[in-house]
Amino acid sequence: MEKTHFAMTKLRGFAGLTLSLVVAGSVYAQEPTPMPEQAPPANLQAAPTNTQPRVLGAEQRAPMNDQRTAMAERNRASESLRPIDDEDIMYKTTLWRRMDLQETQNQPFFSTNNEITRYLIDGMKAGVLKAYKNDSLVTELTPEQFQTNLRMEGTGAGLSDEEKAAGFGDPAPAGDDGWGDSAKKKDTKKPAAPAAGGVDDGWGGTTGAKKDTSGFDQPSYADDNSAYEYFPTDITVLELKEDYVFDKRRSRQYYDMKSITLIIPAAKTSTGLDREVASFRYKDVDQYFRSNPKKFIWYNNQNNAKHLNMADAFDLRLFSSRILKQSNSKNAYLSQIYGGEKEGLVKAQQLEYKLMEWEHNLWEY
């Protein structure tokens, strides 16, 4: 037994020694053999150590400057507030909207003494804004034409061409009383002149002249055309023209507003029809509103400390409106296409949902 135990002990010692030699040999075999250093080739140049940015020459800068200049000129000539390149427009349609300032959602644009219509009229009279005949923004209105459009019907505007062609304003023939009969002989007796220093009391008598002791000049409206103009609070309708554009570069849709038109509603006119006063380029209106952010405010009824500028309120789409017309070959309103105001109102709401779903479905597969 002792011999057997001794033999096993020697065998274990021999196996352990053999295993140690094998491990040491493997580690030594994995160590990389150092390579002798070699001199670099003679034709190899050292990398430049200059880290300054590369400066373009005049010939290289010229095309870039021309491109920037052309883009700036195109943006300046565009009617859009934020122009989009034609190459980036995947889809576009034009919408006309009616904005009633008496609606609850639109009343912040029509707060007392801060009416948007008042600011637009004042801007035109001050020469800050340009007014146009319609939303095509081609024919510019003169101050006199703009004042004529604001004037109430039958208050100094004179007869229209149609009324003159119908015979209104022509003098009656001699001896005709206007009803086809000969005029009666008029009494040529002149009324008695009022006494010196007196005035006619309207009953054939005279009264003493009264002197104004108030110290204020009495206004005269004989030649003041503004005395017959509509008030800004009477103009309660705006018509907005805008492009619905999908920008494929940014992969989203934009509302690009082009013009704002002042409209006197039918309830305020003697003809019973809506009356357009003038149109304004929205690009100019946005600049006009942002020139004085504290004045042109969108009134916040919920938080008086957070009134907004009207330009920001338009960008955030904080107004309510309904679609009157979508661009079409006949230039017809929805009510004309579908045969009635009720049908046009229903189609306007359906068109709103259609445009919303159209953008949504671009991202659904």
C-alpha cells in the first residue's frame, strides 16, 4: 500500500510539472516578436500641420454669392411671408375663408378699441399699408378710392353710372312737374327778411341771434367725407386667402396666407349685399403688426398677463373660419357648386376633414 501511494504521488508531481511547461510555452508563443525599425521611404512627405480652415477663392465664392442673391430677390418679390421653393412643393391648393369677428373665438381680434379692422384702416390712412382693389393684389387703391369704399351709400358718393343711365339726375323738362303734368304757377312772393341781427325761426317770424358762449368751435360736416364713413366696428367680416402647401423637404403642410380683405356685412349695407372695402397683402400686415407688439394685441380673456401679438395669433391659427371656396377652373364658390348655402356649409366642413386626413394618411401604411 505504501508503494502504491508513493507511485501515485510521483505521478501527480510529474503531471503537474508537464502542465506547467505546456502553459508557459503557450504564453511565450503568443508574445509578438518585435520587428526591427525601418526608415520611411525617401519620397514620403509628412502630413501638413496647418489646421486653419480652407479659404475659398474669389472664383469659388462667386457662384455661391449669386445663388444667395437670387434667393433673396425671389423671397423679396414673393407674396408669401415664408416662401418655399417651387421644387419643394409637392402639393398646393388655394383656399378662401370667411372669418366672422363676432364669433366668440374671434372676439380677441375685435376687442374694444383694439379692433383689427381699426388698425388696418388707420394703417392705410397713415400710409403704412397699401390697399388693393381685390385679393389678386394687382390694382392698388388711392387714398381717395379707399375713402370712397368706406363711405356709406347715399351720403355724398353721387349717382352710379347705372343710375345715371336710367335717367336719374337729369333735369325735368320745362313746364313738367315730374309726374307728366304741367307745373303750377309758383308763388313769387318772397318771404320777409328777418330783422337785423335776428334769424328766421322757421315759422315766419324772427328770433334774436344766439351767441355761442361755450368757447368751443362748432364742427361743420358739410365737406367732411369722414363723417359718413362706416365705423371700424361695422366691418365685422374678414376674408382670408391662403395656400395649403405640403413641403416635401420638411415633410409637413403649411398654411401660407396671402391676403386679408375687409368686408362690410350685408346687414350693414343698404343693398343687402356684402361689400368689399379693400384687400391687404398679409406679408405687409404681418410686418405692420410686429412693428409694435404691445399695441396690436390679441386679447387673452383667460389670462390678461399673456396677451399675444396679432401676427403670432394668426401663426398659431387662433381664429375660427369656414371655407368659402377652393381653387377651381370655374372660380366658383362651394355654395354655387353644390347648389345652396346649406350644402356649401356642409361641403366646407367635409373639405376641412379631407385636408386633415390627407396629411395624416401620408404617414400611414
